[in-house]
Amino acid sequence: MFNLNDSIRYYLYPFPTDMRKSFYTLSGIVSQRMGEDVRGGDAFIFINRTCNSMKILHMEHGGLVIYHLKLESGVFKLPELEQDSQTYRSSWSQLMLLVQGLNRKEFTVGKRWKNPKKVEKERL
């Protein structure tokens, strides 16, 4: 359970995905459009049109798991993708940069929501 790490292969679906999709429809995208097998243990990343919501589909020991991250503010900075590609091979470190709003080329930090209570505690 909750087993995402650097030993897993990550694949980013390079087209906007409806975030209302769940296990079966995302599995269908993986098999039909990406040409991969969801049961192989790889993780598949889907991002919505506005780039502020991400789902990761992963087969774990007990079954399929979906991780869903919805940004309160800011957007995900996607890597440069090939136009004809149906999938983009990613890595754990690239996923972490994407989630944290960091851009590897520009070394900039994207806008993210911060809990005002935590910010106040950090100042003290």
C-alpha cells in the first residue's frame, strides 16, 4: 500500500485527461492508447487540461491505487513532449520535481498554496 518509489517506471500520458475518470477508464487509456499493461507494476500519470490536477494509477499488491493531487494554486510544469508520442517515460525524480513545482531547466519554484498556520510557525 502506498508504494511509489524510485524503483518503479513512470509514464506520463501527454494529453489532457478528464479527472472524473477512475480505475477502469484510466486502465483503458493505459492499455489502448499508451500500449502498456497496467498490471505490470508501472505507474501512469494523468494531468487535466488546466494542469492543476494529477492522477497516478498504480497496481500494487492489493489491487489498483489512484493517487490524486489537486493544486490549490499554481499549475504543473510539464516536460517538453514529442508531438506524435502516446506516452512519455518519466522517472521518480522528474515526478517529484513536477509535484513540487520545480523546473529543472530554469531552477524556478512554481506557485503553491501554503498553510498560513504553518508559515506563521516557521517565522517564529
